[in-house]
Amino acid sequence: MKFDGKPIKGATVNVVKAPSGSHKALAPIIIVVILVLALLGIVFYIFSSGILNPKTANISFTKPDSWDDEVYVYVFDGNNKNAERPGQKMTKGDGKTYTYVVDENLTNGKLIFSDGNKPNSNRYPLTDDEALTVEKDKTYTTSSKNATNTASSKSSASSSSQASK
């Protein structure tokens, strides 16, 4: 039998309707799926940020106005370190504050903040001997007097050593 688009005599068409309100049954399922995905996102954030890991240390640093906008932290403890100097880039927070999660194998270490590894970069404190101790949930701050430009400190050190000769 071939259909040519003309009505067929004696043919009937039965239209089957979905039960009334069946689409409404999907709404709770969709809401549950969205809530589960949101919850998984929150759980992932909490675990990846170190909030629930008591072995890590969340630290913050408020940079001086004279520093560049990229701030790094170098964390070290004996043979362990978070990266080669200048360290790892910190996450920019509000205003001049930057944050970083210190890994559990460095929570007893020392740290130095800087705005890079350029010849004229700023660093606080200046030397490893003066490095600060890692403290959980601490915000470190410095005055511009304490945050030394490495180029000026090197030149003043060399001029003072020449003056002593």
C-alpha cells in the first residue's frame, strides 16, 4: 500500500495523550539532580581548598602599595620547599590581600614573600635567616620599611662593604 498524501476513506486516527500532569512528575527529579550537583561542587571546593585538612595552613599576606600585583610566597623547611624561588604565586583576594594554602609537609617551615624574581623585586623578609614562621590562619603584614627592594639592598650592602675597606 502506498500513501500519496490523499485521505484514505474509512481510516481513523487515534491520538494518545499523555496522562494529565505527567510532566509535573519530572520537576522534583530535576530539582534533586541540581541540588546534588551543587552539593558535589561545594564538597569539591572544601576539599581542594584545604579548609577541612587540619594538616595544612591557610595564610594571607597584605602587600605594600609599592609592590607589583603578583605576589609570591617561598616556603621552606630543611630540604623541602614549595617551589623554586620566588616560590608559588599567591591567590589575589580583596584589596591588597593575597592567600595561600601551605602544604602539610611545610606547616612547620619558614616563609618569605616577594613580588617576583626580577633584579628589582621586593621581598619580605630579606634573608632566609629572617624568614617568618608559618602560622595557621595568620595574615602577615609589613610596612614599606621592612619590605626591601632586593636591588637597593644589594647595592647598599656592597657600598657598605666597600666603605669598610
